[in-house]
Amino acid sequence: MFNSEHRGLNLFFLSASLILSIALLAAACSSGGGDGDGETPAADETSADGTDNAGPVSFDISLGDNFFEANEFTLSPGQEVTFNITNNGSAVHNMRVDGGDGEYDTDDDTVSDPDVFQAGDTGTLVWTAPGETGAIIFRCDFHPTEMTGAISLE
Ligand SMILES: [Cu+2]
């Protein structure tokens, strides 16, 4: 009598935990499916849970004598950007992005590839923004006061 009661209790716990496992599995599956949709970042830059998942972007940037055709850009913190650079001027130019310390010629700088653009040269500058909002400055090393620009991280 005690024995059969005990067995009944065991069965109860067994089926209860089985039901719980199935419920957990179902929950895991449905949430997993939702995350799967996130593998391709949405165009709106922010996922449902508010996580910033802005994907890489690229911009064309033309160098003139002596100016950046476009010299103001807006990115999200942590976003990767590729600048596709063309020297449409006749002078030598390049592009150097300050990494966030507000100073040039420091370790966190990123310089275009190549670091010297003769007239007509094309190249790139690939850079990943720091993870915080703020303003980043960039310039041409050959015309450091005339050729400047800013990247706003917001
Ligand atoms: Cu220049």
C-alpha cells in the first residue's frame, strides 16, 4: 500500500518533469526560431530587443584640391565602414581617421590604403567605429588644416 502510493508519486513527478521538459524545449525552439531571423540584420539598425546591430556600410568619397567632397558622416557606435576613395584632384592626398582619442598620429589612427593617393588613384579606408557615441575627426595628412571632416557616432 505504501509502496504503490510511493510509485504513484514517482509517476506523478516523472510526468510532471516530462511535461516541464517539453514545455522548455518548445520555448527554446520558438525563441531560437526568432533569433534565426536576426541572422540577417534588419535595415532599421535596431533589433526588437533594442540591441544595436547596425551592419557594415560603405561610402564613396572623392578627394579634390584641397577638400573632401563629402566630409560629414553619421555612423552607429561599433559600426564598420568602408570608404571607397578616389583622388579626383591633381595634388597628392590621403585620408586619416582619428580612432577616438582626438589626436592624429597616434596608435588608434586608421590610414587609407594606399597611404598616398596620386592624381586619379583609388583605394579604401576600412574602419570600425568605437563602441560609444561621440565625434571622430579625419583629415588629409598632406593638407591637415584645409582637408578635414567629422564622423558623428549616434
Ligand atoms: Cu590633401
